[in-house]
Amino acid sequence: MITAVAGETIVRPLEPGDRAAVLELVAADLLPGLPGPAFAELDQAVQGTCAGGAAVRAGLEGVCSEVLACADGQVVGAVSWAERSADGAGALLWLHCLEDEQHLARALLQRAVTRLGRRTVHAFMDPTVLAPAGLPVRMRPGTRRALEECGFSGVDRWRFLHRHLDGRGDRLYAVADVVESPGLPGWQLQLRDRDGARIGEALVRLPVEGTTALQWVSLTPARRSAGNVLLEQCLAHLADRGVREVTAILPAPVEGQPDLDAAFALHAAAGFTEVDQLHAYTRRP
């Protein structure tokens, strides 16, 4: 277990022997319902690769991953950044450290900003193999404050929702056909009415350790008023297949876009709870 920090620290390149300590830091920052990454996923994150792929994520150059270590060798933080070839901006890809030790996050941020030089830097803008896009500002207040101290401004971009599927009730009817998704490792649920008419569809990722992510739900206009019932039925269908938890990420509400409020209300009516707000950050030179 990584303990509180006392004394001096140094920033150095991430080495293979640091991986277990870094994974421990990542696990401490996991949102509910998200499976912890393994060594393979961490290696992908260090290289800046996409999930399940071998190529560096499009538009990233000079990916660098470093750790913050105490004099005794204990790793207490890690950070990764890169340059965006399209616009020359910097990208802080991921950062994890002891959340109660705000000065550690500040040291890692200052390192990344210094190495990236005088340019705009975006932080937590895109998902990685370690976590979804956005900093969970409630769960990670130390990192949030460190970002603000280092000149970053945050924007509320997404809502992270979570739903336990324990004790699901009986389904009213066979709500969905389940087929393999052609574009994502997951299931496509083709929703239908009692008479068999197609009324919408949902897409979920393949479950990992009994947990899946609801990517989206789409209903025909005529059935949107019954959306919460249909989503409940969809969740019951997933429970039948051994799924115990479902997560979802929705865009944050925006004035003048009622569809975003409607989407949140749909999930809330189906029992989803907002766990955290996910903010993206930008620092101008």
C-alpha cells in the first residue's frame, strides 16, 4: 500500500518496475463500476495507444510518461502527456497520485507544463485505456485544486452515472434481441414492443467482471414517453445475462438543449445515480 509522503521527491521516466505501484494509484481513482486496468492496459496508456490497438492514437506525438518517486524509491504519482500534431497544443493524457497530497499533483502538472513549453495545454479531454474522459471532480478534489493553481480552467463536460442490477423484477415481455455489435466489442439490443415491432435499440459494451457500460439508447419518437419503462426492461434483460452493474456517461446539461435534460431524466427514472461530474481542462500560455 502506498502511504503518505514525507521528504523530497523526484520526477523520472516510468520504468517497468514501477507498473504495480502505478496500477495501485490508478485503482484508487476508479469510478464505481469500472474494472481496474491490468499491466497490458497500463502499457498501452504509457505508449499512448488506443484501447485494443497497437497504433499511437491519431494526432499524438512525443508521448512521455513519468513517475514521481520518493528518495526511498516509493512511487507516489504518475503522469503522461503528448503533443497534438493538428494544432500544436499539448495534451495531458492522464495523471494519478495520492489524492490527499495535493502538492504531488501540482508537481506532476508543473513538470508536464514545463516540458510542453509555451503552448495551450488540454487536460483530461479524451478517454484513455485507464479511464473515461474528464476528471471526476468530486472524487479527486486535490487534483482539481492543483489544476486550478497551475492555471487550468475547467469545463463541465459529462455526467458519470451508475446502476446496480441486484434484485431486478420480472420482465413484462421479451424486450430485446441481442446481437453482436459490428463496431464495438459489445451487444446491440434491438428493442421491440409486445407485438414484435421495432421501437429502438441500445448498445452496451461486453461485460467485464459483471459490469457493462451503456453506450446509448435510441427510441422511435412515438415511444419516447415510455422510455424509462423500456430502459428498465433492457436492464432486466442484461441482468438475465449475469450483468450486475451498468455505467453510463452523458453530456452535461447545456442551456437551450432540452434533449440532454431528457436523456438524464430517462436514466434517472430507470434508477441510474449521478456519481460524479467529469470536467475537461485547458491552460492558455
